[in-house]
Amino acid sequence: MVDFRGIPLDFRYTDPIRPSRLERVLYGNALDTYLREDLVLQSLLGAVETKPQLWLCNDLDLLIPLRETGKVKAAFVASSSHAPLEAVGNIESAAEPNSVLLQADSVSAPLRLALPPNSRPDEAQQVAGLLVEAAKMMELLEPFGRIQKALLSLNEE
């Protein structure tokens, strides 16, 4: 979790989970979902002491479980190759279902933003407002890269 400046407020991780052969057989195709949602996501979100205004993820498969487990707004964000929109804060429909393009800053390509299908109609505007505000202080996708590097560095120790 980071603040509006991209400074980490909370960082938690789990050690790698290695299911046994029996667990792989018993869970079958549901094993990945069980590990990601029931074990990892619930554990990590349950340990966070201060709930944020918004959870962001860069894995579309985690969007709905993140919203349900995190108990606050959740959004998927990713880069796009779309030409910049007219003005900061503009939202335009995207080709992907439940997705929009958001011009979060004045120089970058718009972000692809997706909300859970059960989101309220005004939620896209609320999330967009938070992201535009945060984009004034930081590059919105950059913390995801740092998290990935931090987790890789744990494997090197």
C-alpha cells in the first residue's frame, strides 16, 4: 500500500506456498483460485491495519475478490497504447468489458481502468478523481514495478 506520493505505507507478503500432490489432486483446477483468493489475498488484506480509500490491482482476475475482501472500492489499472484524451480527468469507453480509459495526467497515454461489474454508476467518477489526484504526485503504475522488484529481491537473499 502506498500513499498519494508513492511512498509505501504497508508492505506484506507471504512465503511461497507449495501445495502437496494430494492438495493439487483434491483442488484440481480450483487450486490457483483457492491459493490466490482464500489463502493469500484474505491473509494479506486482513493484516493491513489502515484500510485505504481504494485498492488498485494489476491483475484483472483479482478485481472482484479484492473488492469483496477489501471492503472498499477496488479498481484494475493498466497502461494503454491509446492516444491521450483531450483533458486530464476525461473518461472514455474502452473496448474491454467494464473498462474505461482515464486520462490521469497531461502527458501519458490514458490508463485502462476497470471496476467490478457490481460497481455503482458513480463509482468510476469517484475512482477517477482519486487517481487523477494521486497522478499529480506520482506515476500511478510505478509502484507495481517496485513491488515486483522487491519480491524478486526476497528470492535472492
